[in-house]
Amino acid sequence: MKLKGYCAEFLERFLDAENCLHVRKIGERFRIPSLAKAATNFIQTNLGEVINHEIMMELPPKEIENFVTEKVRSFFLDESENA
């Protein structure tokens, strides 16, 4: 279990726009919720950069829609908190 945790920490530390979708899949496949969540948060925070990578075109349209919807939702939540 410790090795799995160390690997997850390593992957999380080096998240970037090019690997975040793969890292998210790894987190889901190996049941590491913290890694999947970190990757999802990275994607939502950096959606403009992530969307420029070819890997994004491999996702099902519904998954892309979910990322965009969540990004819009978080934008409006941030705006209402700052009002």
C-alpha cells in the first residue's frame, strides 16, 4: 500500500496539461481517489491549456462537456463569493 501511495504522490507532483488525463485514468483504474481528484482539479483549473492537447480529442464528448460544465459552475460560484 505504501508503494501505491508513493507512486500517487509522484504522479500528482508532476501533473501537467499533457499528462493530467492519463493520471486521472490511473487514479480511477487503481482506486486512488486522491490522485483522480487532484488530476480532475488540475484539468478544471487549467482547462484552456489542457484542451489544446491532442489527448482531449480522444475523450467522449460527454466527458468534455462535464469538464466544461464544472469549469463554468466553479466560475459562477467564485464570482458570487466575490460579489
